[in-house]
Amino acid sequence: MNAITVDNLVKEFDRKRAVDRVSFEIQEGELLVLVGPSGCGKTTTLRLLGGLEPVSAGEIRFGERVVNDIRPKDRNVAMVFQDYAIFPHLTVFENIAYGLRSRRTPRQVVRDRVPEAAKTFRIEHLLARKPRQLSGGERQRVALSRAMVRDASLYLYDEPLSNLDAQLRYQAREDILTLHREKGRPTIYVTHDQSEAMALGDRIAVMNAGRIQQVGSGADLYDRPVNVFVAYFIGTPSINLFELQVEVDGDRVLATGSGLRLELHPSMAGEARRYAGRKIKLGVRPEHLHVPRMAPFEVTDDTTIHGIVNLVEPTSAGSTVYLALSGDGAGSEPQDFVATFKVRLPARYLDQEIPLGVDMSKVHLFDAETGVSLLHGGETAAVPR
Ligand SMILES: Nc1ncnc2c1ncn2[C@@H]1O[C@H](COP(=O)(O)OP(=O)(O)O)[C@@H](O)[C@H]1O
Ligand SMILES: [Mg+2]
């Protein structure tokens, strides 16, 4: 049995759907990351789960019990909000104790558990202080301690680390994971940051415009995105997308246009053949473009694209290179794209045209109109029906 089941959940505000037929399950002990751009419906989904907002349609079940009409207090959900929501007039101790006290926890249990939770987040020396005497990071740790001190049926985190600087964020992320493993309770962690999602999630649900686009492991989302949205949202820098026409030439299937002429890999040619004469979007991740002599495959004319180097950014391990397609049709603005290399590209290449080998075995193909992948079916519906 699933610990938590969300079944075709809908939330409308003034007839506008903020959450549109969202379905997912969480197992006991699992942490699900919900990731998507600002305004896609993440907070609303959590508020529905916590009972802070009535649902418009659909069902939420804790185990077998439908909780749609159960009051927040009786759902036993612990929530950590982005803005902390800690009480300014209460000490750190009383803030952390708040959820326990409101559930009539015996005094001795409160006295034992609060310092224990505070210790986990390294704020045990601050228990007597008021929130205004704390830094932002410390306040956030009060909010985390307050949630973790309880034995809840479900833990909900709504972008709890977005106000912390990078160092504290890594630390707090580790703390959350450690505690999650100790408690072993179902948890949903919301973030708009795909790299945070990749770092945290057993399973990641990608959301856009109120809908779940795909649920899977980080590797699933990166290697087998079901649509253009997921492909573009996961991975940094983002995947390059070229709108091209499919051409069949005997045994070979090519994608052409914008001055490009690329032969599709045999593993994809079958699917692409059905698109003969039609438009597709060809997605190439920046790390799958290679300087020809360093490519892990044989680069030929049919797997090469040419670009003019606009900018070279050194990274810790190599470089990120911003280019514009050359050979693009006259008159139209040449399309920009990005490549990442494990080596530093010398500055003398600036403004020069360079050839790049495309690892055609790793590209992604999408229907140009619907954005749906030609290659990967999804666990869930890919685009609005
Ligand atoms: N109380 C509300 N009344 C009207 N519209 C709302 C309300 N809460 C959220 N929305 C709208 O619902 C959509 C989703 O919002 P939200 O769940 O906060 O997104 P996210 O957390 O992913 O940024 C947005 O378009 C937002 O403006
Ligand atoms: Mg939000």
C-alpha cells in the first residue's frame, strides 16, 4: 500500500487551474522531490496535502484513508515554509516546542525532544533567544527543527533552503537527508532548482503549468525526457534545441535545416523515419558536443556542426562555450547554442568558426508541434490532453 496517494488532484482559483489533474504516490520512507518553475503549482499542491486549502476535485489518501475533508490539525502533517513562519514573540525553544505542545505532548517529552532536535541543526546554544536575535540561516534551522521534532505522517518542505547561502544550503540539505533517513517517513521536498532536485531525490516529479510532466530518477529525467519541457528544465546549461526537417535518403535518415545536415543514429532512425518530410526538434546537450579530435566517437561530415565562438567561460574542469550556428540561412538571425568541454578552449578561438562533433547516439528527438519525445514514453502524460 502507498503511504500517500494523490489521485487526479485539481485546484482552481477563479476558474484558473493552479493544480491540474496531479497524480503521484509516495511509499513509506520515500522522499519525492517536486520541481518546476515559479508559479507552476508546487506550493498549492503542498497546501492541499496539508489541508490548508480545500481541493476542487480529486482525492488525497494517507494509507487507505481519504483525507480530503480532514482538518489540517488532524492530518498530522509537518510543513516547513520558504518564509520560515516562526513566531517572533516566542523563544527558539518555544518555537520548536510549538507543534508538540499544541498536540498536548507531555512536558517531559517536550523538555527532552526540543534540545535534541535543536542539536541536530546545531542551534542548541540558541534556545533562549528570540528570532530577531538570529541570522537568516539560524531562523531557517529553527523552522527545520520545529518540523523534525514531531512524529508526523507526512513531511512537506516548501523551498526551505532558498534563503540560505550556498554553504549553509549544502549543510542543511545534508541534515534534512540524514533526518529523513532516520525518521523514514514519507516526505515531499519542493524546489525550483533542478540541480537541488537532482542532488536530493530518490524520485523527482517535474511540474509545469499545474501538471506533472514526468516522474522518475534523475537519470531517467536526464537521459529519457518525455518532452521538450523536461529536457530543457533538467540539466545545466540547458539542452540546445534545433528545429529541423526529417529527410529520408535510402537507409539513412537525416535532420536538416539552419545550415545543419546531421545523420540520425541507427538507434533512432526508425522512429524518425515516420516523420519524413516533417519538422522535429533535435535536442543536443552541451556536453554531447565535442572538439573533433577529442570526441569519443568518429566524427564525420554528417555528425558535425559549425559554430562561431561568441564567448568562452572557464569552469573548474574545463570551459563553457557560447556559439552561433554558422552556415545559417542568409537574412535570418543565426541560432545560438552552448557547448561544454572538459578542456579549456584557448581565447584565440574567440570569433573563429570551429567544427564540433555531435554525439548522435545521445541526442533527443521531439515532435516540433507537441513537444512530445519520439523516443521515450512517459510514466505520466507528457503534455496537456
Ligand atoms: N490564493 C490564491 N488565489 C489565486 N491564485 C492563486 C492563489 N494561490 C496561488 N495562486 C496561483 O496559482 C498558481 C500556482 O501558484 P503556486 O502554487 O504558488 O506556484 P509555485 O509554488 O510553483 O511557485 C499561480 O498562478 C498563482 O498565482
Ligand atoms: Mg511556491
